[in-house]
Amino acid sequence: MKKPDINNIEVDMVPLIDIISLLLMFLIIVGDTTASSNIASLRLPTADQAQTETTFWRDTKDRIVIQIKPEFDDENVQAAKNGKYFFVFNAAKHGNADEGKSLKDHLAKFIDDAAAHGNGKIVKDSKTGTWNIPVKLRIPESCPMVEAEKVLYTVASLSLSDIQYGAAEIRK
Amino acid sequence: MSHKKMGASADHGDDSGHGGDRPWVYFMIDSFFLVTQFFVLTFKVRTGEDLILPHKLPPGGAGKPTPDVLVKETLPVAITVNRDTAESAPWYKINGGSPGDLQSLNSTLGSLVEGKDPSKFSVRISYEGKVIFKDVMPIFNTCIKYKISECGLQPSRERITSPR
């Protein structure tokens, strides 16, 4: 009896590697890094005079970003359950029951560190007595003003006056 | 003599294939897959960057400005914003005038600023309990439109009466 021919089946891996490479490049280019995942998804108010950060050409390296995050993501649930609001700075949540005191302590430490290690770039203006650190505030449009003013007063009490309000594009 | 072509693998001999004489290829492909899986699991579409509306808080807070800053000539503008109910539209009053909507606020502020140096104006916004940030943001927007850079808040009655 004749032995049957044994055909060696080989899988060519090269096209598979090409496709995986393309997929990897897509994920890297289109995806967002985990470092910026602490930016909360907030419904910001619109403003037609608002500009993009790149158009504005501000130095954002030592910028402080503070977000007011509602307890519930759904606005209706937040209103119905009288949800709380938290002040988020550098991924740390601060309750607002202490009128922003814990946020103030955290900010004060950040400013001290930035001034100490800023190579002389972080300074107080000699005339106004305020720090040259911009503060970006991401406040959702449905946030009550009594909550938003807590952050503004905390920021003002630390001699920060350069405020940038986060806004969304005009919804059509 | 006939030469039979056995196909591409004929030249490779018995140890054909990618891993046969190069076992490290499997480990390389495994690492490649692991890296890809990391990016698949952490994939999140890049959200568009925020727009920003810049403002300066008026002096007189904890900044301890020098006397020449405090006594510089300013043209104060007091804007009050309120809502009759949580569902109703907000109304705005400038310098104690009659309440109006956002359009009347824009035109009134525009006529106030016309012909004057906008850097001399200092706007203070006061509000009551039902007002949300969405009602106040258009005031900041209008100030930027008329190049008024100083715009701050008057503390609400709730803030003044609550313990700090």
C-alpha cells in the first residue's frame, strides 16, 4: 500500500503580524492615554467668545485644573436626590461640606511645591499680589452657583486670579 | 531529471516554519499580542479639548494688592441674576435697572461700555439660590465680548450667613 502524502500545513504569520501592527497603531493614535482619564465627562456651558487652548497660547504646564463633579451623572437624578458636589483636583475628590477647606489645603501645598521647584517661574505679581498660575475651572452648567462660588472663593483666598472657565462648543 | 517544485517550503527542510529554527519568534508574537491587548483594554476615544473663557478676578481679595491698584479708577457694574422658579428663564438687572433677558443684558452692557475704556470696568455678579452656573456664564461671555476682563462674584446671602 502506498503511504498517503503528508502535507505539512503551514500558517504564514506575516499578514497576521501586519494586521496586528495596524490595529496597534490605530489604538495608539486614536485612543486617549490613561493619564488624562481623570478628566470627568461634564456638560459644560457654551460660550461663543470661548477659544481653544491652542488658539489662546497660554502656558498650561503649571496650570491648576479644578472640576466640580456631581454625585450622580444624570442631571435629573442629581436634582431629585439633592446630590452632593465634589471638587476634584489632581484626581483627588474633596467634599464641599467643609466649605472648600480641604481643597484649599491641597491647593496651598501644590502652590508651595510649584513655587519651590518652578525655577523662579512661579512668582507673585508685585502690584496685585497674585500668583501667575492660571486656574482652569470645569463647572457643569447645572451646578448651583452656591457650589461654584465655594471654589471661586477658595481660589481667590489663595491669591489666584487668573481664571479660565471651561466651555463647550455651541450645540447646534 | 525532473525537478519537482515542492512549494515554498521545499527549501526550508524539515525544520520549516517560523518557530522551527527560530523559537524566539513565538515569544515575540506573544509580547506583541500582550501589548495590543493592553491598548485594546485601555482604549478610550480622545475627547475634544475644552474651550476656555479667560477672566481675571477683581482685586481686593486675599491677594493684598498695592494701594495704587486698589485706588485705580474703576467703573463698577453690578449685575443681578435670578430665576423666579427653577424652571423659568433667568432674568438680569444691571445697576438696579429693570429686569430683562440675556439680549437686553448684552445691549445694555454694550451701551455702557461704548466710547469708554473697557479695562476700567469692574463687573460684580450677584445671584440668588436657584441660579445655576449656566445662567452666569453668559455674563462672563458678554464681558469678554466687550473686552471687560475684570468680572467677579458678590457672595450670595447663603454664603454670608453660613459658618465658614
